Amino acid sequence: MTGGTRRRPRAARRSTVAAIALMVGGAGLIAVNTYASASETNETNQSGTTRLAAGAAGSTVDCPEVADSLPELSEKALAGVSDELAAMDTQVTDAYQRLTRMGTAPGAGEKVKGEVLDPLEKSRAESIGRITDSIGKSTGERPSGLDDLAACEVRTAPGGTTGNGSGDAGADGKDSGDKGSGDQGTGGDGGTPPAAGGENGNGPEATDFVDIRTVRPNVNRAPEARSGASRGSFSVDCGVNENKNYNTDNVIVAPGVTNGAHHTHDYVGNQDVNAFSNNDTFAAAGTSCDKKGDKSSYYWPVMRVQDGTQEFDQNNDGGGKEGNVGKILTAKQAEIKYVGSPTSKVVGMPKFLRIITGDAKAFTNGTANANAHFSCTGFEDKVQLTDKYPICPKGSDVVRSFAFQSCWDGQNTDSANHRSHVAFADANGNCAGGFKAIPQLTMRLVYSVPTPVIANGQVKNAYAVDGFPEQLHKPINDHDDFISVMDQNLMNQVVDCLNKGRNCGAGTPPENGNGAGKGDDDGGKGNGESDDKGGQGGNDGKGGNDGKGDNGKGDTGNGGATEAPAKGGTPNGQDEAKGSGSSGDEAVKSGGTAGADAPRTESTVASEAQRAQSGANPGTSASPSAVSRPEGGEDQEPAGSVNPAPQAEGSQGSLAETGSQLWPAAAGALMLCAGLVVLLRSRRHTARR
């Protein structure tokens, strides 16, 4: 009896030991797999560039923006100030790169302060001192408060949900959607920053992407057009930068400073734009635009797919050396269009007007000037994203769209912060504070983008727009730049077209009319063809879109509705205005309907919605219209999910690859479960005894 009593505890003990061994072994496998996965962020990628430590990549350097606190300056004072502002950008970039090399080992907080933040504050204070001196000499009064902007902090990227970018679109060009509820911490010991993202470890992350099919519709209607509105549109075709005209300069913000942007730009239009360009060189340059009178410069950050491609700038400043890596994607389409105001006529832009829309530093500056808009073809009239990159379904392309400020102070072509001389219209489409309505520039860039794949909290095949390295390639930083260099004749045509409610320029069909023009060279009758190849007898009843014949004016014409082409009517306007008056307005009086009453197509809805988002004006296709798709299609059901992980088209092999990475963790989990089962059975057996 005694011997039997001794054997039972020994058997139970053996079972317990075996169970514990299984559990410890399983936990060990899981830990090893987790460590190996985390270590991948320190490996060398395909391009040979050492990736940044995961902890460092989850943090960034956050500094106050000095430019936003500057008074208005003379052109002479602004030149010296711009040099110092550019130097401060470089100081922040250098500090960020020092931070990324440190990682987040225990005790790193004091090291970061001593080796990153303190030297950065000192160099910024010196630059601010020189800015203050320069302004004092120019204006006789030294600005106060700038010294308080020298100190910076290390900020951890949001660790929680960053928002689904699905807030209602505001009419001031911003988005009122939730920007995320993730906590933001400062640099120091403790805490677990999010995993590193992107090919070079500085973004984007998986949480920066969203399947557009899961986002609720968020596009509002534009303000209603009033009497006296300028409802027309004028398109120009400047190509998609087929000739690979790139540089990393920033001639508006950092004139005279090489690599002032710290990222690469696409340039169309003016072909002589770099850090050292000026108004004289702009005027003398060639242009890629179809209308040779348009030497304006249209430029934006390139978009890249992070696929390991070694681009020409892989080892250059502004490129791979500053975290902008991967294959540069050339847009399939670059649609550039000027549109009018819903409340008034527009006046011409002054030559050499500079406008920046969006904020290249919105991730650290905040969203006050953010104006990024991403969508997919077929979804533009329903969903616009500001803080997410969309994952588009098969057959749909990624779209970036911009609507620039449409109100001008009437005097200045630039300002110290490059913003205060222009403004967005208010929610009703009005220009406030004595500002004047000008033609609003809108742009739409369409890209064929390989579908990103999200698995286990990581994104593969990510795409992103170039940016300052410390901005972590967040989509909220997207921006666009413009310098107006139209000759006066072409600008007059733009204004006339918009104010008369016509649809002019590249890609527009010939307008209505059978009017005969007078005044050929030989005194015969002209066809009344305009500069942009419109039809006979234009909308105002005179020959040609600009109201002129070849050398004279048309004197007859059927004159379809003034607004019909701009509002979804047929090219000749006859469906919307059946009257036979000599002008479009008279056609309406004669029994026709105005173009404004034309049926609203899906493309029209998209255009007006985008204008509402960006402070644009209603009534015409302000931002280029979306690609139509049938109602009720399978791609149209948005759900409430914020961060989906769809399986990419053409991603064969990814499942096997994922399995090879996860099998140790899976085996460990099975061993843990087996150990628990053995332990429970042993305890039950002992209890029965």
C-alpha cells in the first residue's frame, strides 16, 4: 500500500515536468521567431542600404516651423531669410539621421538629448539669430518670439489608430476627418514605438494604407453657384514628365540652395526650374505645354514603389541618402485645369505668382495647411483620403488631386511664409479680406501602382510620395507647387473662358455653332476658329471660342447654352439649349435650358465634390473628373473597417513565404497547448486518486 502511494506522486510529477518542458520549449520558439522578425529591420536591403533600427524609425524630430511666424518682408530681406530657413531644414534632417543611428537602447534618452536635441537647438538658435538680425536691418524692428522656436523634441509616431481619413470634406481645402487617436510620446527610455516601415525604415507603415472599398463616402457637395459666377474651365496639356526632368531643389521656399527640398520633384511646363532660376530665366525657358504661351512651372514630389529598385538617385542627397528609395513612377495622366469662382468673375493671375498647396511637413507641423487628396479611379466622387494611401481594387488606379488657393491679395506674387498672399475661398466660395478671385489651378495625377500587400502588421510593395526624411513618408505631407508664367494673351484667354462659362483648352471638343466669320486675309468669310481649335460660331454667338474669326469676328451663330459643355451637356450644347439666339444667354431666353440644369453625371459629381474638399468653386469640373463606374458595382460598398489587409492581385507565393517565416511561432504555440493539456490531465488524474 505504501509503495503504491509513492509511485502515484512520482508519475504525476513526471507528467508535470513534461508539461512544463513542452510549455517552456514552445515559449522559446515563439520568442526566437519574434526576435528574428524584429531583427530583419536591421538587415541590408536589396539596394545595399542598411535599414534603420525599428525603434528609431518609429520616432522623428519635431521642430516648430519658423517660417509661419515671420512678418512680411521685402524681396531683399526675404533672400537672406530663405537661406537660413533652408539651413534649418538641413539641420533637422541631419538630426533625424543621427537619431535613426542610435536606436532606442535603455538609457538612450539622455544620449538623444546630448547628441541630437541639444546640438540641434544650438544650431537653430544661431540661424534664428541671423534671421532676426536680417529682418531688423530691413524693417528697423526685430521680430519677437522667434527665439522660443529653437528647441525641438523627439516624437514617437502615433502608436494607435491613425484615422481612416473619412471625415467630411471641408470647403476650405482641408479635411475634418479624425486624424487618429494614437498617443504621441517624446523621446526617452521605455515605451515601444511602432514597427519600422518602408524599404529604408522611415515609412510608410502598414497603418498608412487602407482598402478604399472599406472607407465610408466622405465627399460633400460644392457650394451652389450664384448669379455672376465664373463657371468655365480651361485645360492645358503639359505632359507627364516623359523626359524625366527631376531635381531636389525648392526654388520657391529655398532659392539658391541646392537640395532645398530634400526630396525629388517631377517638373512639367517650364523646363528651366532649379534652385538658381529666377523670373528672367523662367521667361526665357522652353515649355512642355501644348500652349507655348504657358511657361508656368507645375511640380510635385515624385511617387515611388518601394520594390528594391536602385534608381539614379539611390546614393544621392534627396534620394536614397535621405530615405527616398525605390522605383520612380511616372503618372499615366497629369490633368491640369483652371476653373472659376461660384460667386464672382475672376481676374487674371499676375505673372510669376507663386503658390504652394499642402504642407510637406504636415506630419510634424500639424494639419492646418495640409491639403493632400488620394483616391482611386471610380471612387473619386465618393472617397477622398488625406492621411491614408489607398489600396485600389483590380482595374482601378491611384489618384492624387490638388486644388490650389483661389483668392489673391491683389498685390504680391509671394510672401515670407509663401502662403499669406493667397488664400482658399470660404465655405460659400467667397474670397474674404479684400482678396480677389483668380483662376483656380487644379491638378489630377493618375498612377498605375502595384498593389501593396499587408500581412502580420507589415506592408510589402509599399508606395509613397517623396518627402523630408523626418516626415516618415506619411501621405498627409503631399503637396504641389506652381509658378505662373503665362503670357498676357493666354492669361486673358483663360479669364475670358472662365468668366463666360465656357469649356476651353486641351482635350475639349469643338464647341457649338455654325456661325460664319468675317475678315479672312483675302476678305472672304472665315470659319471663326479659335486658338484652341473650337468649332464655328462659339458660345457667345461669335465665330470661335474666343469670339474671333481667323482675322475678324463672326456675325451669326446658333449659340448653344453658355454653360452646357461645362456641366455635362453635349459638346454643341443643343441638348441643353434649343434656342436659336445669337448668344448662349439668348438661347436660354428663346426656350432652351441652361447648361447648369443638365443632368448630373457621376463625373460631374466627382468634380464638384473635389472642389468642395479643397475650397474650389462649384459648377464645373474643378478637379478633373473621376472615371465613371456603374452604380451598385461590387467595388462600391464601403464598410467601416479602418485598416484592412486585402490580398493583392498577383501576389502568388506570399502565403508560402509567410508560412516559412511563421512556422517556429506556430510550432511553439502547439507545444504550449500540448503542455497545458498534459498538465491539466495530470492534475485531474491526481485529484481522482
